[in-house]
Amino acid sequence: MSTNSSPPEAQQLCSPNVTGSCLKAPYSPGPRLILYTLFGFGALLAVFGNLLVVISILHFKQLHSPTNFLLASLACADLLVGVTVMPFCMVRSVESCWYFGPSFCTFHTCCDVAFCYSSLFHLCFISIDRYMAVTDPLVCPTKCTVSVSGICVSVSWILPLAYSGAVFYTGVYDGGLEELSRAFNCVGGCQPVLNQFWMLIDLLLFCTPTFVMMILYSNIFLVARKQAIKIENIGSQAEASGTYKIRVSKRERKAAKTLGITVIAFLISWLPYIIDSFIDSFGGFITPSYVYEIFCWFGYYNSAVNPLINALLYPWFRRAIKLIISGQILKDSSSTINLFSKNP
């Protein structure tokens, strides 16, 4: 028997020979490789997919609109999730260990919360923009300006960053739960425990924009339906004339439908995590760690899904991707290419 072999107990610890170390996940090499591949693919898709969205909107002048600037800022939030959150959560989820130190754990948690809420606020402002565009497409350009879009972008970044920093860097999130927090966060762990007060604040911050978006998109659906019936009743003569108002109305309804799908995808991705966190906070944190990780990754994958939604539903984005990948954006005149024509 070799004298260098470690006891089985030590091999299962995140930090061998350290008192209070977390236990390492007992995955065999096969499942571990599958999990790393699955999570790694999601992180790469979030980074490169959203990077393509940002480059497309910023490079091509035809896409320089208030709504698209909001869309690019939303892609930046999803991109940062892929850079600062998903790679480190991948290691934590597979190994059940946090190897990056307590200071980076706090920073990572702040980024996680901030970028999630930043995405939600962006979607809420985009919903307001789409509502105005559908209900009054001719007046909207005078109200939904680039400066207004800039204010919305600033609010969507500043508020989530200030909130997450104030909560996690001051340590108020686990007030009254210090012993439970120490029990959860063994040496080599990174799983914040929110008390009931801050969980209610979290729920309020999530539900308020969500409720606003649901109301707006319900009204958008009703208005779009009325407009479609009106256009149908006008008959083929109006269709033949192709009035400007009809064309604009159709375009705005299609854009609202596309962004509505993005909103639905976000809610489907993050609602299980929010509901589970609420139940956990008031039920004694009974959720198994692997279930918690599944809900986390369900939400993280939303950052990877958004570029796919854009690719499937926006023809201009597909054309922009072809131009970027082929290197044609390096040409001097590439920024003025017409992405809305069939043959850009």
C-alpha cells in the first residue's frame, strides 16, 4: 500500500487539511466533462452572441436608433454575465467548491445580482418604448429620442449596481442569519443567504418591472389586434397604396412581438429561481444545493438565449452576422450598408 495516498475523506474536501472545508462534488469524469461542456457552451454563446449584437448595432449606422441602443445595452449586460458570472459559477456548480477567495465571491455575487436586474430594467424600458411605438407610431420618434434612451440606459445600470453593492458589500443581506450563513458558507463555498427582509425587497424589485411589462404587452396585443382588424377592413385599396402609417404600424407591431418573446424568455428563465429563493427564505433554506444550481443556470442561460432570439427573428441581425464574420465590416463603407434590403 502506497504511503502517499490520501484518505478518501481528504479527497472529497474542497480544501484538504482545512477545518470546516466544504465537500467536493462526487462526480465521475464522464458527468463532470458533460457538465463543463454544457455550462461552458452557455458561457461562450453568451459572450460571442451578445458581442455580435453590440458590434452590429454600434457599427451599422442604419441601426442607430433609440430602441436599438437599449437593445445593445441589454446585450452588454448579458455579455458581462457570460464574462464575470458564468465561468466561475461553472466551476462552483461542477466541483461544489469556490476556489477564487471570499473577496471575489462578494464581487461575483454583486455582478450576478446587478446584471440580472439590469437586464430586467432594460426590458422594462424597451417595453415602454414598444408600447408608445405601437399605440402612436408617428408621434413616438419625437418622444423616444436618443437622449431619452440614454437616460433609460443610465438608470438600468446605475440602480442595479448601486443596490447590489450596497447590499452585499455592507453585509446587511444576512442580518440575523449570521450562524446559518456561516454554516452554508464553509471554507471553499460561495452561496449568499438573504434574510426575509432583503428577500422581500428582491421580490419587489423583480415583480414591479415584471408587472409593468405584463400590463404593457397586454395592451400592445389588444392595440395591435385592433390595428390589424382596421387595416383588414380598409381593404386591398389601402394595401395597394401602401400608406406610410400602415407600413410603420406593421413594422412596430412586428418589433413589439419580437421583444415580447424576449421578455417571456427572461421571465421563464428567472421565475423558478426567484420563487425558489422566496420559498427558501421563509422555509428555512430547504432547497438541495443541486436544485439551487439548476435554477441558477436556468437563469444564466437566458443571457445565451437572447442572441439566438435576435438571430431567429431579426433578418437585419442575420445579415449583420454574415458581414461581421466575413470581415466585410473592415471596409470603409461597411457602416452604411443597407441591412434591411434583401441583398445587402
